[in-house]
Amino acid sequence: MSASVTGVVFDIRELTIHDGPGLRTTVFLKGCPLRCAWCHNPEGWSYEPQVLRGPNGDRVAGHSYRADELASILNRQAPLLADGGVSFSGGEPLRQAMFLEAVLERLEGLHVVLGTTGFAPAEDFLRVVRRCDLVLFDLKLMDPEAHRRWTGVDNRLILDNLERLADSGLAYRIRTPLVPGVTDTDANLRAIARHVRELPGRPRVELLPYNQAAGGKYAACGLEWRPDYDETVPCRTDLTPFQELQVDARVL
């Protein structure tokens, strides 16, 4: 893969602890085909750089890197990431699969985590995950109509890629954001537990409590934050649906 292939990154956060094991640097790539109603990174939707306007002034979300350039930045951090590594998130990082693959093949001994919605062509998905040490796979809603309503896309491709991942033998975990009245319902959590129970290796399920800061960036992006659910209601963090089916689950 060419070192000169370019991609667009909207943030590089150092010393993160929630995007995989140990201390990590997390790279956020721009571009996402989903429009989750609770998304807290709307600046990650578009592939193009954009100006965010706020009370402290304007800033540009989106910087272009060559693959070798970004890999060099990350490789220089390796001594600080000995117990952790590098994570790639978004947006949806697989929207820039060619760029991501070119970066991954130039990393030197770094533990790599991919956080993905799973909504990507099968070829791109498999090509990238095979270069990763751990995949954090989003599983938001099992009902296809509910998934389409709340994320803007059907979940068939996502579930197909989850099956491909499970069959690959690669290390992976399931992540479910708990959105009040949307993803945290007993019916949805039980459906996720049933599905995970049948996956090879029965991966761990990690439940992510709702982030009430989700709407903070919308005005800066020139968007209006209007969630069609009551975000003032505490999300349910009940592990019973998973415990009853002997599925390993925990709240992060």
C-alpha cells in the first residue's frame, strides 16, 4: 500500500483509557455512513474538513495526513504506550479503509485496536481487521426497523460482518451504547444477549452508559440538537439479560 495515500483525521487524543487495554493514543478518522440519534461526534460525519464555531473562536476539524506521516507520529509514541497501544475510531474508520490499512502496515510493534460500527464492505472490513489485535464492534439495536430509525441504516451488513469477525478467530468485544428508551430496553438487551450467545467464543459485551454531553458539538457544526428521546431519564444498566444467558457483560 502506497505511503503517500492520504486520509483525514479530526482528532488525535493521547493518554486515553477507554478505547482498549492500557494507555493508548486514539485516532479519530472523519466520515461516517450512520447518523445515530445520540452521536456525540457530529464533526466525524463528513469526510471533508469543516470549521467548528464556538464561544472561544473557530477551529478546523479535519487534517489531512499521508499514511507514512501518521504512522511516524504514532511510532514515535511507542515508548509511552508499552502497556497499551493505538486505537482507531471515528466517525467510522473503515470509510477510509485504504488509508487505514496503509497506516497499519507501517506501525512498529504497537498494539492496535479498531473501534467500528461494522457498516463497511466485507472486503474492506476483513482486510483491515486482520491487521488489528482487538476489534471493538458496535452492536446497537437488533431490530432492523429500530436500527434504521435510530441510525439511518439497516443492520444486515453489520450483522453479516459480525459473523465474519466471529469466524475469523480474531479477538473482539461487543460494545453497546445505552441510550434511554432506545437501546437500553429489556427487549433489545435480551436480543443482543441471545445473538452474542451464539457467536464463536462468546465475546464480552461492554455496555456504555449514555453520554449527556452528546449534544455539545452540534451548534459548533451548524446543526441543531433535537434528540427524539428523553435524555434526562437515567439509562438502564441491568446486566440480568446477559447473566441469565451466561454471557459475559459489564458496564464501563
